[in-house]
Amino acid sequence: MEKKEIYREFKRYVSLSVFEMVCMSIYVIADTFFIALALGANGLAALNISIISFTVVHSFGLMIGIGGATGYTIRKSMGDDTNNIFTHSLVTGFFVSIILMIIGMFFTVPLSAMLGADSELRPMVVDYIRTILIFSPLLILKNTLLSFIRNDGNPKLAMAGTVVGATTNIVLDYIFLFPLEMEMLGAALATVVSLIFSIIVLAFHFWTKRNKFGICRCKIRFSQIKSIAALGASTFVNEITVAIALVVFNLVILSVEGNVGVAAYGIVMNLAIVVLSIFTGMALGIQPLISKGHGSGDKVLVRGIMKYAIIAISILSLCVYAIVYINAPAIVSLFNSEGNNTLEILATDGLRVYFVGLIFAGMNVITAAFFSASDNPKIALSIAVLRSCVLIVPMLLILSRFLGMDGVWSSFVATELIVLLLSIAFLRIKFREMRSGGC
């Protein structure tokens, strides 16, 4: 593939995927903004605890979708049957959903307590978590369809499905939280209904000429499910990082600054989710192209896509940090409807320190996606696991003990920097193998 064609494909897939993921993150930002207006600091704290449920379900959906779609693209490049892997992806999603629904129906009260919700926040937290988990099949199905449709050469429809869902979510957030005064239950229901609209839009792919996959009768094999999970594992762990970080950070911050500290972290983390969604969008955009190049043995395509991805993610992360650093007080004021001075100071400092870590995180997300898409799931998973718990938890516990909230924010920065050094080492070894004739 020629250089101009590689750049054109990179720009097409990445721009659509980034826009799609930004729209998806609006689910979270709309909830944060409207809940801040309607319920104040306690609402923000409750949301920051509750949003873990959405992140976990979203992570499972991406694991199944990306894992299945990666296998689908590699098989399609080799001329093999692809319906089998789509069917196995749906079956995997079904069984995961059953487990999540059971948790949502019977275990949300003890779960909310375990996540750190006190008696004041617990009713709001229970309402949100129960709703998201009971309707988890919708989010998992949506993410599965998004990944397959994107890899089936229809990224525009994938983007359209996400945009429709995001728009619906914003409108319903306002209606449920203000005229109907449904509080946290309304925010959760707005997300659920928006998923239905997204799925309806995505379903149109099955009636287009582009569609190359569908459901088939086949024997369900555990080895196939295991393969899907392995290929999507790094994406899952990258996303579940957010949930693990939220749990640990919330518990530590509660002991340092109480509910106001958790509310401040909620502002910082929810804004960070938007930036991480852009990084994830870029990773999702390069995934079909890397898988295609790997499956067909086109090393020029693989190297070219990674070159553009590294340049783009570096420029983007630096620009985002500059914007956030300069505008941190103004950004915080949007979510501080009560004018809480402590909340303003904590969140402003948090944005300026925590977002340094996002400069390093972008490269780590791209590297993990590269190894996953090129059928190197062990390396991809290693990067993701290091980011999610192996480093972040001890860093948080140690630095917060000596530096308080400054240590909380700095722990993320230190973790991503260490992982970045390892990511660069992994990439150097891989590219050296490719130059010497390795796959």
C-alpha cells in the first residue's frame, strides 16, 4: 500500500472512531453536568461511585466486540469463514450479561457499600448501579455491533449510531433530571434508552450490501470464546483500569478529604474519561488497519499506520494538557453549582497534575492496541495490567500517605510514565523483528 493511501485510510478510520468515542463519552459528561446542577456535590460524589458500573459493563462490551472483530478481520483477510466468530461473540456477550444482571438484581446494596457509599449517598448509588447492570445486555450488544460494523468497512454507520445515542442521552438527561425530577435513576435511564436508539441505527448494517457477517448455526466452542477474550483482553483491561482506579481512588480520597474530595475526583476523572475516549477512539481506528496488514503480511501498512498514530497521539495529548492547564478554574466552575471553595481548589489542582499522566497514557493505549491487533495479546495484556493495578495501586497508597491529595493526583502520572518506558521498549523490539523479516 502506498504512503498516500495509508495516510488516507488512517485519517478516515481514526477521525470517525475518535468522533464516535467522543460522542460516547458525552454519556458521562452529560450525566456529570446535569447531576452537578440538580444534585450538587453529593450528586457528583454519588455519580463518581456509581459510574464504576457503567465502566465495567462498557469494558466487557469492548472486550467482546474488539476481540471478536479483530479475529473477524484477520480471518477475512485470509479468506476464512467469519460468521462463526460473530455468533460466538454474541453468545459470549449473552453469558456475561446474565452474570451482570444477577448482580444488579440481588447485590447492589452490599456492592454500593463496598464501593464506599455512605448512608447519605447510598440510595442514589443503588439506583444508578442497579439500572445499569440490569440493562447491561444493551451496552454489551451495542459495543459488539459497533466493533464488527467498523471492521466490516462501515465506520460511518458506527459513528452515526453513537451520535444518535449521545444526542438522545443528553435530551433525556435534562428531561428526567429536571422536569421529572427522577434524580440518579433518571440519569441511568437516560443512558439505557439512548442505547436502544443506537442499536436500532446500527441494525441497518444487516440490510446493506457491505455486510459480510451474520448469525450462523454452529457448535459453541470454549476455545473460540477464549480466543475472543484473549484478543480483546488488553482493551478490556485498558477500560477496566478506569473502574479499578475509581474504586481505589474513591476509598483513599474518602479517608483524606471525604465526600468533597470524591466529588473533586469525579470532576477530574470524568473529564479524563473524555480524553481517554479520544485515545481509545484512535486505538479503535487503527485496529482494523493493523489487523488487515498483519493478516495479509503488509509490513509497510503496519509500520505506516503506527507512525501516524504515534505522531497524532503525541500532538493531541500535549495540546489537551495545555488547554486544561490554562482553563482549569473555568472548567471546574461549570461543575461547581454550589460554589464550594474546597471543591474548586481540589479539582483545579487535580486537573493540572493528573492530566500530566494523560500525556503518557495516550502512547500506552496505542501501543496496547497495536499488539492486540497484530495478534500479540500477551504483550498487550501486560501493558494494560501494569496500568490498571500492578503499579497504580501501590503508587496511590504510598504517595497519598506522604503527600495527601497531591500524592493521589501524582500516582497516576508516575504509573503512566513507567509503563510508557516499557511500551517504547516493546515497540522497539517488535519493529526490529519486522525489519529483520519477522511477522
